Amino acid sequence: MSSWTLTRRVTAALAAAALALLGLLAVDAAPAEAVRPPGIPSTATAQSELNALTVAAESHGSTYDRDLFPHWKSVSGTGSCTARQYILKRDGQNVVTSDGCQPTSGNWQSDFDNTWTTSVSNATIDHVVALSEAWASGAWAWTTAERQAFANDINSPQLWIATTSANSSKSDYDPAEWMPSNSSVRCDYVKAWTHVKYLYDLTIDSAEKTAIQSHLTNYCGSSGGTPTGCTGSNTTAGTITEGGTITRAISLSCTGSASTASSVTVSITHPYYGDIQVQLQAPDGTVRTVQASSSSTGNFGSRTYSLNLSSEARSGTWTLLVTDTYSGGSTGTFNSWSLSI
């Protein structure tokens, strides 16, 4: 690594730390973009997974014990961090940690209630499929090791940052009983729920399935009714070279204009998300900057951006342009992107 690059990295790290300290003085300030967990599937995939789930009544509920799911254990590949500490570092912004892995300051978004917090104690980690829900849906038959893996799964969309109040409100309810107050996350929420149940071969009760199907239709534009949105995804992975640009297109065929609350979700593996510039090119050629490059550090991960695209027609080819704006640093991997307009 060149001395110039090293200097830039050190400067970026110091800047991030300074911003985090300033964040202590500002309560619930909202940074530029939010982060959602990795692995949220496309609407089509979630629909297919929902169709494949076994419908059965819940059972063994009376024998549930939270201690049967050992959680917040050290997770392999995280430098001895617990799953909770890792998620707070991965999905937070300007996060500062102690000598170990414990975050001491930063910014965290609770997507369920669209609230930002700078309080570590208020940034709880929610199991999207609650441990008691998993138990009654089949985890009662698992080994302790299998339940521990489920409770500490950092690779699927199982673990979400949530404020204490949002976590308490959600409790162990399923989507037939509770949905996030933030309507813009409801599509991703039910897709995440469905995907986790599918990954772990958990059952689903009839009321739960009916509710999820309704939510997919209403919030994601899935089959089974008149869609309220228009969605698509591109999961073709590729290397983001230093100083280079990678493009990925999504072709949509939908009537009408795009929404004022359109969303773009991008999944990228890169150790310095500030190196990355993300742009969206509309079918008419208009290019919008979704994320500008900066001196920020930390893994890019999966990020969701809200955009007003009402001036654009839905139908046509939408292209995402991802540029690593620095040379002599680190390469990255483009994983996927999705568009809801």
C-alpha cells in the first residue's frame, strides 16, 4: 500500500472517530443512509419460498425457554465479537469501539420505527423470527448447537437493529399479529421473515401465511393481487476494481410513473464504504447520485436508499453504476441490487 493511501486511510479513520464523538452531542441525528441486514431476497424469491413452506399449527410452546437458544456468543470470523457486537459495528455508522468489540458510540437506525439513535443501550438487536416463534415452528426438535447457530446468524436477515421500544412492541409476534410502524420497510420485513423460515425449514401457520401473502401483495407488488409497487433485482456478482465502475441493469415493465418513495437496496462487500459512489440511471438517461464518496470507513454491507422518482416512468431499463473512486486501496465485490418504484 502506498504512503498516500495509508495517509488517506488514517485520515479517514480519524475523521470517522471525530464524527462519532460529535454524535454524542446530537441526539437521534439521522445520517445520510440506512443499512438493512444482508440476504433479503427479491420479491419473486420470497414468493417462491413462501409457497414452499409447510403449513402447520404451532406446537410445544409451553416448553419454550430462552436459555435453549444460547445467544450473543462469539462468532467465527468476527475477531471474537459476539453477534450483537458485530451487528452494531456492521450496520451502524461512525461506530467507535472499546479495546474489545463493544461499541461505545455511533449512529444506529431502527428501521421498524424509522428512528435513529446515538445511544448504544437503545440500539437493541431483534431476532426477526423470534426465538419462541422458532421454537414453536420446529426448533423444539433441534440440537442446542443448531439453536445457537440460529440465534447468532449474522449472514441472513435474521438480526436487525431496533430501538428498545420497537423491539418491545414487536415482542414475539408474527406478521399476522404485528408489522413495523414504518411502512417503507414492510416489504423487506416480510421477505426477511419468509426467507429465515425457509432457510431453517421452519413451519408457518395458516394465519401467518395468509398475512404474509397479503403483505407481499400490498407492499412488494407480488402475485396474488393488484400490485401497489413495481420491483426488480439483479444478483449478478462482480469485482469492483480500484478506480473502476461496474454496471448492473434491471428491466421493468410496469405502467404509470415511479413513486415519490421509491427505494434502492444495494449489497456490496468493501471495507471502506466511503470509497464507493452509487448512481442510478433512469430509462430516459437521467443519472442520480444515490451515494457520494466520502472519507467514511467501515464495510459497505447492504444499504437501502429512499428516492423520489416520480418524474420518471416505471417501465424501461434502470441501471446501477457503482464506482470505486480511489485507486491504490481495496477492491470490492458487487453482490446484488434491487429496485422498488
